[in-house]
Amino acid sequence: RMGRLGHRLGYGVYAVGGFVRDILLRRPNLDIDIVVEGDGIVFARAFAQEEGIRVRTHKKFNTAVLIFPDGMKIDVATARLEYYRYPAALPVVEFGSLKMDLYRRDFTINTLAVDLRPERFGRLIDFFGGQKDLKEKTIRVLHSLSFVEDPTRILRAIRFEQRFGFQIGRQTERLMQNAVKIGLIEKIGGHRLFHELQLILMENDPVPALRRMDEFQLLGVLDPLLKWTEKKEKLFRSLKDVLSWYELSFLDEPVEKWWIYFCALLDGLNASQLEGVCKKLDLPEGHKTRLFGALRNIYRAARELEAKESPPPSIAYRILNGLSTEELLLLMAKTEIPEVRKSVNFYLTRYRYVSPEIKGRDLKEAGVPPGPIYRKILDELLYAKLDGLVYTKQDEWEYLK
Ligand code: CTP
């Protein structure tokens, strides 16, 4: 239907980028990107009206987002022809051709397009050898200034390479090394750098990409002493086991895996190094507080649990109670002491679900004057229950006497 509308408006309409790449790789991808040779906003508005769906437009970029009732979104862009009227002027954006639009992209595998116009529907358009590179499993830039134009592509190359099990091409690899050497990574704003790192940590298995980042000396960008050591390798291996265990046991309680990986990556840095990393990444205040808090919680809990041999459940509970699930999982992966791992395991699978039979209203009915004492009594009952000193409500009343 998009193609037919394009035909009526006299526009070329194409599906492009990751969506086409993933069709050829037979990988699921629900993000559809459309490029229009013509006015993308006029096209998107007309399409939204015909289909009775919502549209959001961004005049400045000549782009629009089509929003379907089920929440699916399609991005519509105008094929751009950016040029500079004179040196150092802002780019003038005009309607351009698909080929020009694709030429501005990062890697050949992301430059494939499918024609959606009725007379040519489904025809694959491959200006820059994207199909060949998909077959050869190679990540290749389109031209030698690609990383200079946009240094975030250095991290994107690594992410795509590892996600698809591809190889960065020889020349592309040289350009990347050179870009790193001349400090282009430092030119990426903290916010974007953090976003790219986050995307890497959100991959199914971020470990190969982190290893590769280290090979390109990119971890050192965060902190000169940050390296992919044998110790990190071990921590991440153990984290993988812990996370598979957790995901199988708690299907309905998803955790923020990228966050756990982020903390694990920075684990071992001291406070001033962490400050430095936060600054490099222009980390939002909320994330920063959470990061310092998480590492502090984990170190404290590990120290306290390790100091006690097989602590009773009520003690383990008190030590672990303030930690988020993400922090608990990292602690579990980090500790080398089986007893500590067991305490965290029991906390996650049992202790945290325990509560006394007696509730606040029972205390009220029994004539206990309301106040902070309630919390104290209920906590004492909880600890007694955790340690197996009481089982029934009757036991609890007895215990209180
Ligand atoms: N792109 C680019 N340079 C960047 C970021 C994006 O050239 N620094 C181009 C890529 O060609 C990409 C398109 O913009 O195909 C859309 O970007 P994005 O949604 O990040 O890419 P996907 O390939 O869809 O990535 P993912 O599969 O991770 O969603």
C-alpha cells in the first residue's frame, strides 16, 4: 500500500537498512525504515490519513514516524541530499536520490533497499555490494572517511561483527585502528558514547564485543587501566551461568541485563576511576547514583557474608535485603565462596517470599498501640520464621509472649 501511494504521488518508496539486511539473514527485525524519494512528510501524512493511523513528523529532518494501533512503528525518511553552500556552513537539506541517501550510511550490509513501488515491488537494490558482503560475512565501510564522519561507527562495527559472527574487513579494520589512534573516539560526546556502549551491553551476549573492544584499545577510553583481563573473562562467564539460571527460574521477573554487565565491566575500579568513567560517559545523575550504590552494596554484602560461615537465614536476609535483583545476581556471579552463592540463591528463591502470619491488623486487634513498634515486632517475627523458630500463627503469638 505504501508503494501504491508512492506511485500516485510520483515518489520512489523503499524499505532500507537493517530491516532488509535482517530479512536476508533470516533474523527477526520489527523496525521498518522507509526512504522516500520525494517529500517524506507529505508521504507519511497521506499514508496515515488513508490508513487511519497516527503520524508524528519532524520538519527539521524531513522525517516522520507512523504509529499503528498495535504499537508498531515505521520510520519514514526523505532521501537526503545534503550539501554545503560554502565551507563551514550548515548543510542544506534537499530532496535527493536513494543512492545518495544510502551512500551516507555506515556499512555496506546496511545499504540494501527493497523497492516498494507496484511496478517493481520486491526488487532488491544493492548499490554498494551489500549482498556480497552479507555472503562473505564482512563488515565494510563505504569510503575511507566513514569513521571520521561518525566515530560511533567504530563501536557499531564491533557490535554488528559480533552479533552476526562476521569479520570486519581488512581495510575497514585498518581505518578503525587509525581512527582510534588519532583519538576520534574522544570526539564522540559522552552521551552518544554511553548509548553505543549500552547497545553493545544489550546484545544477547556482549562478551565477544567487549573482548574485541579491548583489542582495539577501546576499553582504555573509559579508563586507562580498564582491560579485559582473565579475571573479567571469568566474572562474565560466571555471570552468564547465573543469568541463565535466573531467567529459567524467574521467567516473569526480567532483570536489566545490560545494567548488570555495565556494573560488572566497571567492577574493581576505585571511586576516582569510577568518577572518571561517569564523566567520560556523561552518565545521567540517576545512573551514576545507581552505579555507586550498586557497587557499594555488592562489596558490603560480600564482605559481610564472607565474614560469617553459613549465616542463619535471618542474618543472610538482613544483609541482602536492600539489594536489587541485579545487584544480587552480580554478587552471586562475583563471589568465589560457595556458601555466599548459596545464601544469595536462597534469598532469591525462598527468603524474600517469607512473611509472618501475624499482620499489622492482628496487632491492632490485640490492642498493641500503633507506632514504630509494629515494624519491629513484624521484623522479629519474620526473622524467627526464617530461622525456623516458628511455623504457625499460634507459634508466632507464643513467640511474642
Ligand atoms: N546509521 C549510520 N551511522 C550511524 C548510525 C546509523 O549510517 N552512526 C545508519 C545505518 O545504515 C542503519 C540506519 O542508519 O542501517 C539505522 O540505524 P539503526 O537503527 O541504528 O541501525 P540498525 O541496522 O537497524 O541496527 P539494529 O539492528 O541494532 O537496530
